[in-house]
Amino acid sequence: MNGIFIADVIVYLILLPVANYLFIKHRWTGFLAWYFVNLFCLARIAGGALGVHDSSSMTANIIQSVGITPLILAADGLTHEARAFRFKNRSSLLSWSVVSTTTIALAAAMILSVTGSLNIFEGHGSSLDLIKWKVGSGVTVLVWASQVLWAVINLVRKGKGYGAGHPESTLLLQGTLGALVFIGIRVIYTLVAVLTQNKDLSPITGTMAVRVVLMFLPECAATLIFVFVGLKTRHIRDIKKKVHYESAPSDEPHEAVVPKFNV
């Protein structure tokens, strides 16, 4: 399995500086999305490095098998960023409620998946561990589906007034949905593998073809889509600033209007 780990290190070492650049360009409004893209790249680099050193490393394989969570959170963050620029009268409470619920649900799912799968692959797993792994994988799929729905709602919703970055926010949402397609392939595959307990489909003991087609490539495609739309919308903050500047009241004195009378 060294080939997969080597590819992880190479690909994400290349993408990490770009993700850092996008984190700087999108700033606080896009903090969530680009923080989690950076986190995903770092996790893949760390897991890949461990795997290159020892392809049988349980830590490396666990990181690779359940480490999709940051990409789902990045999708959530991208939708959050798009809403900030898309709708003038958006509900901040609703936006942050979705972010909080998604984060908590995925954190719980990851804990269940990691603890369950770790015990099983260390050889002392119980039926409870398998249940935990299945529940964790199932919750991850449900959260993924909710993110697809959330992105679609924000894409098709007709607001009372669109913000200055409406075209760019549309691209962000389209990119989110595109990335979620590949993330969906990844999380549904994991759920099927866990439910069937087929060793050939296992994220850890599965064949090279399975790990390349259903793990590495979907993750890579989703990350590349995030990076692409991030680069295309890297000036979105400048657009909003420009509109605010041009619409601001001028401090220059206005010429007095002198009434004219017909004599």
C-alpha cells in the first residue's frame, strides 16, 4: 500500500501551500472552509508519511480510512462563506446553528468510527465496537446528505436582496456541490464496506484498486474542486469592499441648489 501513501504525501504537499494562500485571501468570512481544507491536507501528509515508513501502521491506516471529516466540514464552511456574500438579510443564527450541528455530529461520528475500528483491527473488537463503527459511518453519510441539501437550498433560494458577491457566491455553492459528489462516493463506500465487512472493500485491508478508485481519487477530486473555486473567488472580499466604498455617502460638500424663478 506504499503507493497510496506516497501519492498522498506528494499531492497534498503541493496543495497545502495553495490552501494556505486561500486561507489568507478569504480571511475570516471563509475561515471555516479553508481551515478544514488545510487540516485535511496536513492529515493526509501526516498519514502518508507514517504509511511510507510502515504501510502496516495502524495509525496511518486509521487516519486514511476515517479522515474524510475535514472535507465535509470544508463544504459546510464554503456554504457558510457563500451565504455571507450572497444574501443581504441572511440569518446569522441559522448559519452558525448549521455549522455547530454539523461539527458536533461529525465529531461524534469520528469518535465512534475511530474507537470502533481501532479495537476491531487490533484484534480485540466486540460486537459493540462494530455497532459503533457502523453508527459512526451512518451518521457521516447523513451529515453529508444534509450538506448537499443545505447547499442546494442556498443555491436555488431567492433572497429579498442579493449581496455584492452574488456571482462569486454562486460559484462557491456550485463548487461545494461538485465536491460533495466525490465526498459522497467516499462516505457511501465506507458505509458499505463497514456494513458488509468485506475484506476486499475494507478501507484498511482492501485491494489497491478499491483504495485508489473509492478513496484516493474522490478525496483528491473534492480537494481540487475546493482549491479551484477558492482561486476563482479569491477577490470576493475586495468586491464587497469596493461596493461598500462606492455606495458610502461622500464627505465632500455638495453644490448648493439655488431655486430659479421665472420673471
